[in-house]
Amino acid sequence: MYRPKNTQERILHRLKIVQGHLGKVIGMVESDQYCIDVIHQSQAVQRALEEADAVILENHLKTCVVDHIKKGNVKVSTEEVMKVFRKSA
């Protein structure tokens, strides 16, 4: 089983999974597959994107946010992260 070594590899791995799922959804629509099957595959795309987003956010929190806080930019960093959550709600 493939184990990504670093954050960038983890993100790219997850995005490639998304790409594969999306390709399957497109193929299913093009071949007029059963709607519920298409929806299930589409949901897999969405879950895979959410997983990729989680890895990206985790990396951001561990790197950029920590750096901003160390420089005294707590408010800016907090507002930035909160905007992400408000958009997803």
C-alpha cells in the first residue's frame, strides 16, 4: 500500500483520488448509468475532496498559522481560518 511521505505528497495523493472518482462520474454520466449509482460516486468525490481539504487545513494550521501567531498576527490568522469554516457552512 502506498504511504505518502510528506504533506505535499499526502495532498497530491488525495487529489489524485478525487480525480479518479470524478473521471468515473463523468464516464458514468456519458454512458447513461443509473442515477443513484452516479450520485454514490459523486458523493465519493465530495468525501475525497473533504479529506484533501482537511490535510491542507491541518498543514496550514501547523505552519502558516503558527508562524502568524509567533509574529503577533493572531487576529488575522484566526479570521482567515474562520472564513474557511463560514464558507463551508
